[in-house]
Amino acid sequence: MDENENSNIKKLINCSFCGKGRHQVEQMVEGPEFNGKFIYICNECVDVTHNILHTEEPEKIIRKKKEKILTPEQIKLHLDEYVIAQDDAKIAISVAVYNHYKRINGKSKTEIDKSNLLMIGPSGCGKTLTVKTIAKLFDLPYIIADATSLTEVGYVGEDAENLIKRLIDNAEGDVEKAQRGIIFIDEIDKKSRKSESPTVNRDVSGEGVQQALLKLIEGTVVKIEDEYDESTDFDTKNVLFICSGAFVGLDEIVRKNRSKSSIGIGATLNTKSPFSEIAKTATPDDLVKYGLIPEFVGRCPITVVFDDITTDVLVRILTEPNNNLVDQFKALFKYEGISLEFDDKYLLNVAEQCMIQKIGARGLRSVMEKDLQSTQFVLPRLAKEGVNKIFVDSTGTIKHIYKAKKRVAND
């Protein structure tokens, strides 16, 4: 190869990363062949890569990729895979979470208040599942706290600042990551004060807890001491607080307040409507009358009301979400080499039982476990005896189907 030909080849060599030619950089390293062409990297790209890897921890680089802000529509689409129905609630939550992360990651000169949420809905309607799904989507540490275990500082019980310690533990000690996490406080309605009047002595497990949570929810720096008595400053300004509760009786307060302004000819009749329909019209004043202090209501400006659970929704919950219960039981039986099938009417019966017992979606598994427990107990033996399929009919009767002997037996 003559000198001119070799010079022409060098001119054709470009860095596969930045695109610069061989004549524009000091060095060019040849890599492996890909699709008939060799891969090249210049010394400048090597330096840039080295600086990135050695100035930022790999975990933080990965975290930044995962913290890419999703649009409200993308967030809702993800929620749709796990939470059935509740479209209004999912839209409200998607927008709130989106605005929260714009607030954290944005560089606006305008100070934006936190988007803390107050969730209202009956037990088993999907409030906790929604929070868990959001936390996993954004790869965030989160904790679920029961408000009934909280007391004011200085009293027996868990004080509000312990929530921060639990969040740090959940983030495996990474304070920076924990400061962008989620604290979910359930059954906050159980902490309603006994009277609207501020002159009435507050109880340490009710209004006092609301008072203790105010600063944390608004955003403050808390000194957290570890097991070695070393303190760490923890700023809660970017922690998303989500409070929830069933708020039983809120609908009656709303009806009462509306009826006062609807007297005489043409007044709106005080007809019985679903709880969620009435609760969606609740005002901050209604929540204060229920027992939340005004300051607490103000710090949770976004109220999300979950729809009442229906039988049809419970049937969909059994079969539609990712990792749904029907698929879980099928996977457990498939492990023994046995397929599992359900009559549609059986699933409807399971949903109706949960409605009667008023246990919501979280009761679905309990009902099915009870029905399938005796079969699961002998499942390994059934597999050895040649059973390759189990069918649960509309009445809940379990039928064993044998592949070899082609006979049917009832459990």
C-alpha cells in the first residue's frame, strides 16, 4: 500500500461517537468490527467518558436516567396496568406527581408550592396500590405509615419525625435519595379532632398529630440522629406527602351543608347518592368540619376522591391488571404441572362476597385462598396421580381432570 492510499484511508476514519475525523484529533483507537465496519473512538471521547465515570457515582448516573420526567399521560398509562377503573383519581394523581417533579427539577424563578395529596375513598379501592405503583415507576423510596400509631412528640407511640428515619432506612441510608421520596400516611381521618372549636383541649392522638405533621409536610429541615448519635440534616421540602382515609360520614356533612343553602321552592332534594359522588363536591370547609385542622387542609391542596368499588370492578381486578390474582394462582398451580381454570360465574361470586363483607379489593385473595386451600394442600400428590387440570365451576366446586384416565372427580 503506497503512502497516498494510506493517507486516504486515514481521512475516511471517523470517531463512532463524536464523528470527528482522524485528522481532527490526536489519537484514534480502533475497536471491533460491526456490520462490516470497524468501530473507532477518539482520545477526546475517551477523556469525556473517563471524567463522567470518575466525577459521578455510577448509582447517581443510573438514578438520573430513571428520574426522567414522564408526562401525565404516560404516568396514567402505567397506572392503568395495575389499577383498574378510578380514571378521575388516576388523572388527578398523574398531574400532581408530574407537577411535583417539575417543581423539583425545574429552574423557574417562581417558587412553586408542594403538590401534597389528600386521598379519600373506602377501604380496598386502590389508594395504597396507586402510591406503590407511582413509587416503583420513579424508583423512589417510600414508606406506608398508619396514622393511628402516631402521637405527638413526647408521648408513648411513634412520633412524626420517625417517619423520616424509616424513609432513610428504606433508601438504604441514602439521604439524598430519601429527600425525593414519598411518605404515605393512611387513615389520617382517624386523627380528626373532636371539635371545630380551637378552645377545646386537643387530644394527643388527634389534632396534636396533625399539628406535628404540619412542618414536615410543608417543608422543613429535621435533625435525624443515627445509632451512633451522629445527626444528619434532612430537608423535607421535596418529599411528596400523600395522606389518605375512608372519611366515613363526610358525605353526611356535605349533604347537611348543601341542604342549608337549598331551602324552599326549587331546592335540591337531599337524595341518597354514592359516597364518592358526594365526596367529590366536598370543600375545604367540609373537611374542617369533619375534623381536619385548617392548616393541615391547606398543606394538602389536592384532594383526590376514589370511586366506590362495584362488583364489576372487582371482577376486572381479578383478571385484568398486571400480576392479577387469577394469573398468580395459575402460576402456582402450573409449578406442579397442573393448569387451573375458573368459571366466570365463580369469579363473579368471589366479587359479590367481597361486596357483602365490605372488604374491597384486598379481600379478593382471602376469599380465593379459602376456596383453594384444601386443593393446594394435596396439589403435589394430585400431580403424581396424573391430574393435569383443575377446574373451578360456578358454585366453587373443584374438579380434577386426569390426562391418562380421562375421568373427572370432585374435590
